[in-house]
Amino acid sequence: MTPGRPAAAPDVADRATAGFSRGYDAQPAGRWAAPGRVNLIGEHTDYNDGFVLPFALPLRTVVAAGPQPGERWTVRSEIADRPVDFGAAEADSPGRVTGWGGYVAGVVWALREAGYAVPGARLAIASDVPLGSGLSSSAALEAAVLTALADLGGLDLPAAHRPRLAQRAENGYVGAPTGIMDQSAVLRCRAGHALFLDCRDESVEHIPFDLDAAGLAILVIDSRAPHQHADGEYASRRAACERAADLLGVPALRDVPVADLDAALDRLPDDETRRRVRHVVTENQRVRDTVELLRAGRVPEIGPLLTASHASMRDDFEITVPEVDTAVEAALAAGALGARMTGGGFGGCVLALVEAAHSDAVATAVRAAYAARGFTAPTTLTALPAPGTTRLP
Ligand code: ADP
Ligand code: MG
């Protein structure tokens, strides 16, 4: 999401290596790359035990790392002038390392808590994932560090356990209450595929999402909308869903089949609750319908499902803001096959399914619509589904 970065700017992996050799006067033992992610469809379904369908972005966070004697960790990032340095005592008390270093200390903490002998290490981080835009730079950082430490220490860490450990770093050490989607996507996604994640049992399935073969692309638009009231609104939506599940006598809204929706709505006390429930139940169904279409290779046909998801978030869940509605409308008017806000709402990013050849024209139309309304210009990225976390050669 850095359209201003000149083509000749150093690659993110080279920047991580340079950061390491400048910072530590040595060469790293290896480099590990973790992507940002977007959720194709399935919003506010995660805490309702439902379904999400993220895919990995070509934007990556790279950690260059090497060993350090003892239980000592030193971390540098492009975003900070000074390194963060901590030992076992700080790693073992959640919250002790504050700020961005907390994400790294959190990974060390989660691994040690799970009984792993984490090797001391020196790390240098570079990233093309924008921070705080909802593309999950936090999970990318955790995943890259987790994988680097696992490889450096020869830790036996099954792929299926890694998302939980990275999530624990964020929940338990940093203190950010996030679901399992981000870490699952960043660690487990595959190129050319979306990740169908069941948030109840955390099982995953790789769904073919070959945009390239279909001549399509996803345009990701950072709305640049100020994230106002997002935490409080999130908490109130979540509470409304839990209350509704109680009233309906189900463990979670995931357990309301779309075929029973009308009967369920009749049992709810007020219009607002009915609309919240309708969003979650229909959104889960839209994820399943998207997966079915992708399995059948009918990629362009998912467009209307994306657009319906947006309408549901706007009208029933009421989590959109003028900037994202403007981006969606402008993208559709410019010929996108479908468009929706992605992420928890009140800002963040919009994604549009576009003919690859039209991606720039759609981006231009969105910028024009923004300018006409006096909004801060959006940044855009044209993406194909990229690989999850890997060690670089
Ligand atoms: P998002 O995950 O949507 O980008 P978060 O607020 O969850 O937003 O995470 C952003 C935070 O993660 C940053 O404020 C910073 O503390 C940390 N972070 C992410 N990437 C980096 C990086 N490359 N270097 C240092 N800290 C980072
Ligand atoms: Mg995050």
C-alpha cells in the first residue's frame, strides 16, 4: 500500500538483511517472510463460531534473524530508531515489554509457556504491510518471529498449533483481544488459494482462488477513514450477538441455519437485534456460497455475494462509514464485479473484485469519488492470493 514507493526501492527482504547487518555488524542466519492478509468474505462471523475466508497479500513482513547467547532477545525494526532488548524475566511477565516490542516478547512468552526452549536471538524487521490498516501487520510480525525462532531453535512446532501460539502472543502478552483468523491466514494461506476457516473448531481448508487464471484481481483500497469508536462499537455488536444466541437457545449464532432465519427473527425482541442476527446468519451463508462457487471455478460469480455482504454490514450490522460506502459505490460504478468493506468496520479497507486489466481504472474512479467528497485520498493495491509464512532462500 505504498504507491509512492519508487520501483527501484530496496526489496523488503533486502531491507531486513541491511537492518540486521547495520544493527548487529553481522550477517543473519536466515530470513523469514510473513504476509499481510485480507478477508475475502465473512465479517463479524468469527466470534459467532462461524466462517471466514481470508487470503494472503503480496505485502510482507520480513525478519532477518541470528542466534544470541543465553536467554536474550534483541529486536530492531525499520519503524523504530532504537532496538528493544529483553531477557527471560521480561518475556515471562505479560505486558512488561510495551509498544511494538511486545509483539515479539509475546511470541517468546507464548512459546516458553507452551514448554519450548526458545533460543536467544537477534532480529531485524522490515515490512511492506501498512501498520494499523486492518491488513494484519501484527499477525505478520508474530508469524515471522515465531517461524524464525522455531527454525533457529529446531523446535518441533506442528503447523496446526502455530496460529494459536501467535494468537496467544497478541491476546495474552500484548493484551489485544483478537480472534484466530489473522494468525491462521498469515501462517497457513497458500498462493492461489483462500483459507476457509471454521472458527468453531479452527479447522481449515484451502480453496482454489486462482484470480490470475480468471483474468481477475482484487483491488484493496485503504479507506483512510479515522477509526472512531471502533472498540466500543465492536464490543456492543459482540454483546448483542451473544444476547441473541442466548434468547434463541443456541450456543452461538452459527447454529441458526439460514433456512430457519425468519422463525428465529420472530422470536427476537427488537428490530435492531433482528438486524444484527440477520447479518451474521446470512453472512455465514454467503461464505459457504462463495466457497462453493470457488470450488466450482466460478470465480466471477462471487462478485454479487461480496456486494451483498457490504449491504448487510451497512444496513443490518451498521458498521460502515461514508468513506467505505463511497469506495464500494465508486468501484461498482466503475465496473467492479463486486465490492465490500473488509475487517471489523468503522474504517479499514475495502476490496473489489475487478478484471485485472481494469484495476487501475477502478482505483482512479475511487480516488475521484473521494476527491469529490473531500475525503483523504485512499491508497490502493492490486493483489493476487500470495503464500503464507515461509523461510526465504
Ligand atoms: P494491524 O494488524 O491491522 O496492522 P494492529 O494495531 O493490530 O494493526 O497492529 C499494529 C501494531 O503491530 C503496530 O502498532 C506495531 O506495534 C506492531 N507492528 C506491526 N508491524 C510492525 C513492524 N514491522 N515493526 C514494528 N512493529 C510492528
Ligand atoms: Mg492486527
